[in-house]
Amino acid sequence: MKDIYDELAARWPSAIVSRQEVGKFSGGLLNSRTMANLDSKKEGPAKKLTLGSRKVFYPVADLIAWLRARASQG
């Protein structure tokens, strides 16, 4: 059975998510500035990749795993 995280991954057209696109990927739950701050504190997704010196992106699977670990059910 698919959960919300599987649906997020299935709807995303790529194997990666740029930091600038995390808001679109998460339906507005995440912000690129927040991700940058979390990354600087080593609290972001396990794999953060860079292209050049400014483009940061995350493999979808790692971003999903990070979201799962941070989310709680209320």
C-alpha cells in the first residue's frame, strides 16, 4: 500500500530534487532557505549533492527518507 511519501516520489518527474524545488516537491511544506539552514547544521537529508559551487540537489529517495524520519503523526 502506498503512503503519502510514496505518492510524492511517484509524482515527481525526476530522480533528483533541487533545493530550489523542494517547495514544489513537498506541496509547500519545505522552503529552500530552511533546507539551506538545515544543511549547514548537518540536519538535512543524508545525501546533499552539488553541481558547481551553487546548485544543490537531493536524490528523491534520500529526501523522502529524511521526511519520513522528521514527520510525526498526530
